[in-house]
Amino acid sequence: QVQLVESGGGLVQAGDSLRLSCAASGRTFSGYDMGWFRQAPGKEREFVAAIGWIGGRTKYADSVKGRFTISRDNTKNTMYLQMNSLKPEDTALYYCALRRYVSSVSLPNPAIYDYWGQGTQVTVSS
């Protein structure tokens, strides 16, 4: 089993920044893809950003492009999401996810991920 623990959420004002972290522990794999998703009250979970094992390729939702940056430190088994210029519509519970790398797939698809964290709340006030 793999455990994922998110941290770094909080209450901020519009225009502020936050940095989320996702630490993985437990069973290790030779390679893995990781992603961030979010879910606002009354809405479905949506893709935010992902970073692949091969070449560290990244993918972003259109709504966060240019404002959010995803990165990872494989030596620490940790993924990050730097969120700048936050907007009230970014308010949500943010989840990290991980999948053992087998082959290249569509990273925004939540169905490909095997493990999920419990989430960290991000609230952006106007």
C-alpha cells in the first residue's frame, strides 16, 4: 500500500499564493505518475495538474495554466503544487493521486490513479 498525505492548504485572500505538498510513503515503485485534483462543494472532482514519470512531463487544466506549477522531488517521494494568483473559484478540497507507471496514459483521467490522499482544504476569499 501507498499512503499519500497532503499539506499546505489554508485560508488566503484572492491574489495570494499557496504551496501544497503531497508526501508518499509505504510501498515503493520503480516509477510513478502523480497528479492533483480538486473538488468544490456541490461539484464533481476535477483535474488540476499532473506530472509524469517519463521525462517529468506536465499537464495542466486550462483554468490554472500560467498560475499553478506542479513539481516533484523523487528523492523525497514528494510532489508540490505552487499556486499563485489564487482566485475564489480555486476554493476546493485538493487531493493528490499516484499511479504506478506502466505505460504512458492520459494523466488528467482520475481513473488511472491507484492511490489517493485525504485532501487539504484551500479557501480563497474575495
